[in-house]
Amino acid sequence: MTVSYKKLWKILIDKDMKKKDLREATGMSTTSLTKLSKNENINTEILVKICKVLECDIGDIMEVTSDES
């Protein structure tokens, strides 16, 4: 299973926000932001903070897909 945050980046574009703005609004570290950019797993607490800032649900910012063999 792989995680994709493409939906998050689309929402940021729609809201005219930069990754830096999101990082500052949520208080997340640059390390967490880098993990998001690389579609790596991050703490659920951070995902909840992102959802609060963007006023959305977790399913609106990420999706889990099965690995293709």
C-alpha cells in the first residue's frame, strides 16, 4: 500500500497557498513537510492539523492505493 498526497497539493493550489504557508499554519516541521512531498507516512496528528487549517477531511488530502506488482 502506498500513500499519495496529490489531493493535498491540489487543495493548496486552489486556496493559493504555498507549502511554506501550510507549514507555518500547522506548526509542522520541515521534516514532516519533506515527508509529505515524498509521499511518505507521517503522524496522524499532523494530518489532523492540516485538515483543521484547510477545513477538510483526511480523505480530501490523501489517498491510499495498492502497490502494483
